[in-house]
Amino acid sequence: MLFLATAMGPVSAGVPHLDDPLRFFAGRTESVSTIKVIARKPYRSNTVGHGEIGADGALDLVQRVEEDGRPAFERRWRIRKIAPARFSGTMSEAKGSVTIDEIGGRFRFRFTTKSNFSVEQWLTPAADGRSARSVLMVRRLGLKVASSEGIVRRVE
């Protein structure tokens, strides 16, 4: 359930300043998270992503996701900047669009899954500029049914 992360530029006044968050995913990224689903034992998720920025400036990202007790699968993203501090696009597990807003140096992702779960993910860039902390909440009919915490890092 860990979906995406971002990058940051130099730190100023303790708040990360973003240069080009889509560029963080150009190349290889890795993430590790723990997923907690209501009435189930927590499990780990590992994701390896490969991204490219196209001529149109959009990010195309393919992620291989491995979760305990489930066959590996592929997740695909296409994200573009649509306004200052605002991004939008598609993701293979989402129904409709994914919206991403920069709020106070963090990023809020929102979308609905194809199985009608509402997902909100907050990504907080780390001071190292190469990683981000992810906190994700999944809701169904307004009730929390799952959550995830993890780290995403850029790999050279």
C-alpha cells in the first residue's frame, strides 16, 4: 500500500524546499513499509521503482511490489505537474485520477482504489534529500481499515 514518494531540495528554516519532486523518481527507487489491515497481522511491503521523465515533463513510473503472502505485482504511474504545488495523474490501482498537493513542505496524495477504498498518503521529505517518510491511511465508508508507514529512498 505504499504508493509513491518525493524528493526535496535544500533545507531552509527547518522546512524542506522542493526543487523538482518528479525527478526524484527518474531512475531507481526502493521502499520498505509495514502495512496494518484491520483484523490481520501486520505485514511488510517492498517496492522497487524505475521512472523516466518524458519529453512532455510527465513522470512514467513502474514499480514492482512484493508483499508478504501475496504474489509480486506491477504498479504503473503517470504523473504531471498541473499548477504550482499541484500534481495529477493516473495509477494502475486507482479508479479515476490521483491528486497530489504540496502542503507545508509535505505531499498529500489522494485517490480511490478500483475496489472503492479511499486512500490518503502523506510524504515528508527527509533532510538527506534522498529519502522520504510515508504515512498512508485507507478508509472505506469513512472508517479506517488499513494504514502503512515506511521509507522511500532514491538509489543510484
